[in-house]
Amino acid sequence: MQPKHIRTLRDEKATPVLANERLRALRALYQWAVEAELAPNDPTRDVRVLKYVSEGHHTWTLNELEQYEQYYPIGTKERLALALMLYTAGRREDAIRLGPKHLHDGRLQYTQAKNEHRKLNPMDIPVHADLAKIIAATPTGLLTFLVNEHGKQFTVDHINKTFHKWCAKAGLPPHCTPHGVRKATATYLAQQ
């Protein structure tokens, strides 16, 4: 293969994001193949990623938060999922891991999931009164607060898909994501 073939494969994708993902995958493949002496050279080396402008994840508005909270009352798993992300500013992978074992004297103490295999980032934050009320009113699992329909801990992919469905059911637009909840918390805290 030559760089022109790689560019053709990259450009077959519909968006720059998808095109760049394909290029990254091909780069990883060719780096391995060259090292394993299965390819004479890396044709991806001189192929550039496509540049694009991203607006990033949508930050939830107060109206969107209120709409979700009105649709899902306290005591529901859906409301608990939002509260765990909103009142901890945690990532979705942290929200699905949190459970009773992380509560100590009115505080949540846990290690963030991101980069946990490279550098531990311990968290020790006070439990917001509203979060404590929601946890107390919601049936939870023994190990984690959030459990799926089978009583097991959510996976990251499953909570992401499920949260999107919950948002759609509440009438929220598709740009309302778990990460947008985290951004709403950060925005609120920055304005205080």
C-alpha cells in the first residue's frame, strides 16, 4: 500500500471524525506490521489527520435539568443517575462505580476511573444534601448505587446508551449527554 491508498480509505468516511478514527486504526495496524516485519514500511506516516472545528459537548441548561427532573421523580434509577453525575461532577464511568462502600461520614471517597492504571486520582468530596436524599429514596444495588434491569452494575457503554434513551423519553434533544451534565456542574461552580 502507498499513502495515496491510505488517503482514499480515510476519505471514504462520511465525517472528519470517522475518517481520523480510521486513519488512527490503520496507523496502529501498520506500526505493528512493520515491527513484526510483516510490512516493509508504514504508508500512514505521511498521511495527515483531517482538521475540523468541534463545538464540544453541549452543556445542559437549567431548563433541560429541570425537564429531566420533572419527568423522573426522586426514587427512580434515572433520577439517581443524573444526581450522581450532577452532584459529584463525575464522569459516567465514575457514576456507575459509586456505591455504599464509598460513603464515609457524609463524604464520597473513591478513585476516579480515568487513568486509574497510570495515575491514581483519589476523590474525597462532601455528599450534597440533595444527592443524599435521592440515594436514600432510591432502590440501589449492594455494591453500586446504579444497577441495570438485571440487578448488575452498568457498563460504560450500557449506561451511555441507556442515559440517551432516558433523555429522549423525557423529551430532551439528542445533544444532552452524560458529559454535558458534568459540564453543567462545572459551569455552575465557576459562576459561584
